[in-house]
Amino acid sequence: MPHIPASTALQRFRVIDLTQVRAGPTACRQLADWGADVVQVQMPESMRGDDTLGGQDGSDYQYTHRNKRSITLNLKTDEGIATLKRLIDTADVVVENFRPDVKFRLGIDYESLATTNPRLVYASISGFGQSGPLATRPGFDQIAQGMSGLMSVTGQAGDGPMRVGIPIGDLCAGIFAAQGVLVALLEREASGKGQWLHTSLLESMVYMMDFQTSRYLIDGDVATQAGNFHPTSIPTGVYKARDGYMNIAVFGSKIWERFCHILGAPEWITDPRYHDKPSRSVNRDTLNAEINQRLAAHDRAHWIERLNDGGVACGLISSMQEALDEPQVQHLGMVKHVVSKWQGPQRMVGQPVQLERTPSTIARSAPRRGEHTEEILGELGLVTEDFARMKAAGVY
């Protein structure tokens, strides 16, 4: 397979990735996919501790750390810290997800680093924020899902709280941090100065509650679980045709009327139980039972064609395999190809935003730990004699 050139969109920026687990590496992957020179700093192999994301040969690690270079530095040594600071002086961005106090103890907080690199953009990601009563607590995705209110509105009513099936707190915190980095880089073009930005899993999840927060803050309405059905738009949710389940979304009075005609139930339009949204809300269970009874006459393919042709949104509920085999997903080019020097050809999902002139690419597979250490040290002006001495001293 031919070499894929890296995206040129962010190629002028160097990013130092001091993160681990998922949120921080996700932020750096966002920048790497558009061509930023992301240098992943890891502890030496002998000090790595527990592997995260299934270890460096696992699919999760490969996906999360693509397009990066890797250097090992022992940050428990003075020379390791000094070398890291030297590296950061060449960088535009630092991303870290240490416990809030660690960066200050190591002397690699924003204020310390900005004295020699005032243009530095410094991004911090934590569980609960950089200050406040919970700042020092360990934070993980599911903890943030629970504390944000997300689990209280997920799942079937009466069945207890339910987590979302993806690490949504980690992913959103990482994506929002990358967005913050880009905003800070844009602002730097005007001011000439970098700045510290920070987000957390908790903040990202509270923000993602979206209209549920406005329902409470503006209307005083505390949302509860609605299962597979939209909490306010009725009928919208999961319905069962003859051969299985499908999603149907009926928004607005005109679409409601079309839906009734397609299902052969024009009388629902004037039925006082379903005449308007409030009445449909009160009689949701009765309406859903009648919809399922009519859908049972045909397979999903029949209804999906008829409903979509009639302007009513609907679709299959796919497995992961079915989703990636979906012709529309394939047409959009979501699955990308890359060749790993360690594992051979790989496929993985690319970015969901298409820039026509400077698209994202997966040009480099995930590196092995420390794969580029001497290459990057050489860019700092160090030579073979330095490598040997530092290696013997346990610096990398």
C-alpha cells in the first residue's frame, strides 16, 4: 500500500502529549489527524506501570495513538525533566492530564513553562477541574457520567440508572480540549501570547446534557428516564416490525399526518387521544402499542422505504459490523487504511469532519514506546554520545 502523506492543515504546530488513558490521548489524536507533530512522552519501558487501552499492541491503543511519534523520558530524574522542558521550548502546545498538583510539583505547570516559551498553549484535562472541593479526586468516565445526570436519564424507567455504551465523558473532554487548543492558537495569532486552558470529564458531561439542563434551569423540569423513546417528541423511538427493531422519528404536525397515512391510520390525526402532542404524551403507551401492531404486518425494509419516501425519518438499528458495512458509511469514506511497521495493514475510523482542501489523514500507525526517542533528541541538538550517557543514566 502506498505511503499516505500527512495532512498539511496543522503541520506547523508541535504538540507535546503528556497524557495517558483516553481523554488526553483523544485530544492529541484530533490534532495529529490534521498533521500536527504530536510527540507522545512516555515513561521508559522498565517504569511503565500498568498498560492502558489494552497495551500498545491492542486495537484500542493503535486507534488512539495513531499519527504520533513516541519518546521515553524518565520524569523522576532531574535530567529527564530538564530534557522535557527543552523539548517543550520547541513546542506550540502541551496537553496533560496529571492530577492537578503533579505538574506544579514537577515544575511543568503553565506559568513555569511560559517563562521561556510565552507563546505556549497549555491544555489540562482532569476528572473534576483544576480547583474546587473535588479537584484532587480520581476521575473516570463512568463516575462523570453518573455525577453529571446522564445516567439518570438513560435506560428504561424503573430499571435503575444506566451508563452510556461508549466512554462519552473521556471522548467529549478530549474533543473539547482540542477545540480549546485551536481557539487558543487562533487567539495567539492576534495577541502573540499563549494561555492555559482546562476542561474536565465532569464539565464535558454537564455540557452534553444540553436540552435536559435547559429544561431544568429554565422550566424547572427534572428529566427522567424515557428508555428508547424521545422524552418530548412523540412518537419517536424504537418500534418493532415483523423481522426486528427499527427507529422512527416523527417531528412536527405535518410529518405526524404523513406518518398516520403511511401506516393506514388516518383516523389517528383527529383521534382525541393522539390529536396533538400533549394528548399523545399522555397516551404514549397506547399509541406505541398500536404502531407496533401495524408495523408487524411487514418487514423493516418495507417500512423504511415507505416512511423515508414519505418524508418520515427512520432507520435500522445496526450492529457494529452492520454500521460499518452500511453503503452510506462506506460512501462517506469513514474507514481509513494505514500500514503498521509492526502489525501490517490496519483499518480504523477516521475523522467525521471533511475539509475539502486540507483533509485529515491517518498517515502513521501508533508508535512503539520510545520508537522515536533518539530521532527527537537529535532534533534538540543532542548527539550519539549524549544518547549513550542518558541511556546509561536511566533518563530514557
